Amino acid sequence: MRIDRPAELGERAARAIDRQDWLAPVEDTLQEAIGAAYRAGGAVGQRVKDFLHGTWLGHPLHPVLTDVPIGAWTTALVFDVLDRSRRHGWWTRRALQRRADDAITVGVVGAVGAALAGITDWQHTRGGARRTGLAHAALNTVALACYGGSLALRARGARAEGRSLAYAGYAVLLASAYLGGRLVYHHRVGVDHAERDAAPAEFARALRDAELPEGQHRRVEVAGVAVLLVRRAGRVHALGERCSHMGGPLAEGEVWDDSVVCPWHGSRFALEDGRVLGGPATMPQPCFETRVRNGWIEVRRAADALAAA
Ligand code: FES
């Protein structure tokens, strides 16, 4: 078998991972265990879960945290290489070694945080994304073990062996980073799934007013965009119907007080402005202005969305 390009190698590896169907029971068990752990924590567990998803940040937290181990372990690699070379610049050898050790320690702490955020996001994945995410987590665990072992060896004075283990960990980290990129760019994990820019700028008819009784919600299409209409306390609210988390159908969810709950993973969005009230979603739903004219409910993009456009 001849492989011409690194991209082809990555693609073949990713497809091979996808084919490992024997992992499905493991994935089911792990996802159920993660979900059960958060549920057992009640309201506190939900807050921790939302924090690790990045609901408070308006962006997934995991990719932010992964920069810590990648940056720190790259720094350690540079100091290790300098330590091995004859050119130390203005640093003493001992100073280089201390900085490499410190960078590895920072990376280990960051990797633990990134892992917690990563498995929290992973519990909601399915299909190829779930399989790729599991492989990504396994490689990260190996990288973390290499760096932990490297620190232990360095502490015992076995610096050369510690450096070798760190180099191995870095190689595993690069392979894992490839899979992390594939999760985002191929499987679209962590990206915004809401239809945000296509809604009409001018009011357009969505539904006959009589077809949306008080307390009801309906899915309609306006200019090719799926919109959720909710009539509550005499007021008509309109949000993007496709959930920003993974595209779940909000019209099949429940309306609770002044919010709608996604039927797929339970994200909760305010009817008033689409903001996230509960994760795993991190990005708000598109919100539309509504009015009733000549017996029709009409919608258009909200004024702030138009201003941003
Ligand atoms: S698709 Fe996951 S919460 Fe809506």
C-alpha cells in the first residue's frame, strides 16, 4: 500500500478508527457513567457540567483549555532540545532543565482540565464523532502518562530517559491533535449548528395567527429557515428551530416557563432572546422579531442581528 500524502495517512487512520464497532458497548457504558455522575450531583452537578461545556463562556471550553498542554509541552520540548545541545545561550543547563520541568508540570495540570471538559462534551456525541472522540481521549491519556512518567524520571535524576519519554508523549499529542481537529472540522463537534444568517431582514409571513393558540408552539419555515413560534401570555416568540448545540429540533422539545428545552440533550433557551439558560449548548439561539398583521404572524431577524450583519 502506497500513501502519497500525510493527509491521506490521516484519512486512512480516521477511517480505520471509525470501523472499530466493537468499541460501541464501551462507548455506551462510558457515556452512561458520565451522565449518571453529573445527574447524581443534582443542581451542583448541572452547574459543573455547564461550566465545563463553556455555557458561561459562549464558546466550548475544551478547545480553550487544550492550548495549555499543547503550549506548555511545546515549550518543554524547546528547553529539552536546548538542554541537549551545546548552545545554551545565556541560560545555565540547570536553568533550562528547571524550565522544562516547570513547563511539563503546567501542561499536566492543563491536560487534566482539558480532559474533564473534553469528556463532558464527548458524552453527547454519536456515530463517527463518538468513536473519533474516544480515540482522541485515549491518545491524550497516553500523552499525559508519558509526561507524568517523564516528570517522575526527571525527579529521580534520569533526565535522558525523562526527555525521551517526553518526546514520545509529544508525538502522541500531535496524533491526538489531528483527531481533535477532525472532530471539529469533519464531525462538526463544538461548532454552531443554528441557522443564523438566512432569516429575512424584512417582516415575512410565518403562520396564520389563528393556528397558534395560547400555550402552543409550532415549527414553521420562513424564507427557507426553520423557525420555532411560541405563544405565551399573549405574546408570540420566535427562535431558530435548529438547536445551536447539535442541530436538535426545538419544536419537538418542551416549553417550560419562559424557555424551550431541546429534546436531544436538554439545552434550555430563553424565549425572550434565545440566550442559553442551561447547557450543553454554549451559543444562543437566533431570535426573531414578531408582529401580527392582517391575521398573520410575521417574523424578521432581530434588530441587533441586523445591526451585526
Ligand atoms: S442538540 Fe444537543 S441540546 Fe440541542
